[in-house]
Amino acid sequence: MITLAIAGKPNCGKSTFFRAATLAHAEVANYPFTTIDANHGVAYVRTACPCREMEVPCTQCRDGVRFIPIGLIDVAGLVPEAHKGRGLGNQFLDNLRQANAILHVVDASGSTDAEGNPVDIGSHDPAEDIEFLRYEMTMWVYGILDKHWPKLQRQAQQRDFSLLLAIVDVFAGLGVTLEDVKAAEASIDADLRMAGEEDLIRFCGHLVNHSKPMEIVANKADQAPPAFLDSLKAYGAIFASAASELALRMAAEGEFIRYIPGDAHFSVNPDAPLTAAQRAGLEKVAEYMQQLGGTGVQQAIDRAAFDLLDMIVVYPVEDEHKLMDGQGRVLPDAFLMKRGSTPHDLAYQVHTDIGEGFLYAIDARKNMRIKENHELVHGDIIKIVSVRK
Ligand SMILES: Nc1nc2c(ncn2[C@@H]2O[C@H](COP(=O)(O)OP(=O)(O)O)[C@@H](O)[C@H]2O)c(=O)[nH]1
Ligand SMILES: [Mg+2]
């Protein structure tokens, strides 16, 4: 399962985003509401279920909208100089180990200063907060590399010793791969063996970029000055209102409204016993959503999975005609897989035994046999034929 970490300075809305994204009522997803602990939960990526176009009776989605679970971590608030152990710096950095990508939440309303203390709306430029997280992560990684550097260099002078592999080893716990290290080395345009402090810091910056891709979430967009939103947009930020999403999911849970996370609209149930204040609150949310096409929370998660991490969704089935599993469930599973994955990879994801006994696969849409090295595409429905069950 992929995991996203929600990071940022205090009071930008991380916990609100986390609560909203992990609040999935039974109607929305066929998974029990799962909290692993206070800061680890299950959120969902939204995609169009293929049942509609395939015209099969599916019970795994709602109105053709399919949700696939991912892990979400609400990371402790980070303050400048965290890499020196300020604030909850080390706890923060430890949380990042487990994440495939980072949602960097910034307060687009400018109502928190650089340290996360509340200030008047519009008085702190959120663009200033974007670089700091990257910097803290870079310096943290550098701190670790620097500690190991003399030993690594000594070892690198021996023959047949790969400095790059040794670096992978140092950061194994962070999920850094040899590919990440190679890409980072290529980016600095300097021989790592001869690198000085400045080069090493640059190297660490690239290492962070490659191993922990980051998306900027411009939160509190509901009360953000337009100028701030404009400048955040230049950083590719996605606008969001976590507070609005939380209100909608709670209202939907109470059956006051009809809303599927990620929808651009919601509708109020005619007989919902809402107070005038609640109605007014929902109207404000509706206005904001109309401007931005939704609250942005689901969109931020989807973008992280599909764009940042380049995943696709694939549906394994046992019966390629009825699109069912052995128990007669239609389109029972939806797997997030890295783009470029093959039927053989899918077989392994279903079960190690199935992967080991893999013979061939059938593309259920085309009713065609496909090879084990065929590249799967988003929305594929695949039957695996394996000597093992
Ligand atoms: N207007 C507005 N306020 C928000 C939004 N998200 C969070 N807040 C408020 O910002 C404050 C800090 O939120 P919290 O989630 O605890 O921030 P954290 O410290 O980053 O976890 C709370 O008062 C929230 O209600 C939002 O999208 N819009
Ligand atoms: Mg919090």
C-alpha cells in the first residue's frame, strides 16, 4: 500500500486534512473505517469504476466512483531549524521514512507566521513556507550523510567498493533506492568522491526530491487572499479547504447531505434537520466549491497518487467474461500499481504463489491473451492464468 505523509508547519490544517481524508463512511468505501493510531490512517484514492462502461452489476463502488485505500500519516508540525532538533523535528523526520510522497500543507490564508503562530489573515506570505520544508529535509539528510562521510570515503578508496551503494545503505530506512542516488548524483554534476560540503548539500537536496516527491496543498483557500493563491499557483499548488471537506464528510455521515468525496457539488437532503447556522455554513462551502470545482482534499490525494507517484489502477478478475472472482463478486479488487507494471507484477501483487506460477494473462476488455512483459494501462481488467491458485 502506498503511503502519503501530510507535513507542514503547525496550524496550517494538517490534522483537519487528515481527519477529513480518513473519515470514510460505509457508503463511500467498502472498507471499515480504520485508524491505525492517532496519526496513521487510511485514506482513499478516487477513480472511475469500469463497471459502468462494462455494464456489469458492481457492488464495490458508489455511483460508478471507486475508492482505493492508501495510508495517510499526520506528521508532527515542523518549525524552521527542525533538523537541529528544534520542536518535534526528529519525530517529524522519522514519520517521513514510511511515506512514498509528501503532501506539504501550507496556510494559503496567511494567518499563521513562519513558526505556525496565529496572525491576522493575509499577514504572512505562504510562498515563504514552501522552500523551508525542502530545506529542513535536505539538511536532515545531509546531517546523516555528513556523519557517515569520512567512513564512506575511506571505504570508497578501496577497490571494488561502490560509494553509491554505500549511500543507499545509509538511507535504507528512508526508502532511498539506488536509482534515487544515481539520479541525485547526476543532478549535481560533480564527482561525489571529491564533493565538498556545498556539493553534498546539493546532492542531498536532489536525493530528497527523488525519493520523497512533494505536492504543495494550498489549504484554507476558502479564506485566502487572491494574491496569495496566485503566487502559490506558480508553485503548482493545489487549492484546498480541509475544513470544508471535513464539514461535508461529517454532514454526509449524518445523512444531512449527499456527497461523494471529490465531487464538485453536494446536495442537501430535503428533510435534513439542519439549523439555520448549519445551512449558512453549507452554503458558504457550496460557494467555495463552485469556484474551485470541489474542496480540493480528494483532488490533492488523487494527484499525489496518479501524477506525483505515477500510479495506475488495475482490476484483477478470475472470470474474464463476467468480471468476477471465484465467489461471484464483480470487479472485487482494484490495485494501485506503478505505471510500467506488467501482468506478472500484478500476479505477484495478488499473491506470491500466483506470481511464481504465472503462465499468461488475459485482457478482459479485449478478450485477448497478453504477454507477461506487456505494459498495463490505467483501468485494465486482467485475468491471470497461473499454475498455482
Ligand atoms: N478557514 C479554514 N480553516 C482551516 C482549514 N483547515 C484547518 N483550519 C483551521 O486551522 C486551525 C489549525 O488546524 P489544524 O488542522 O489543527 O492544523 P495543524 O496544526 O496543521 O494540524 C484550526 O482552527 C482549523 O479549524 C481550512 O481549510 N479553512
Ligand atoms: Mg495537528
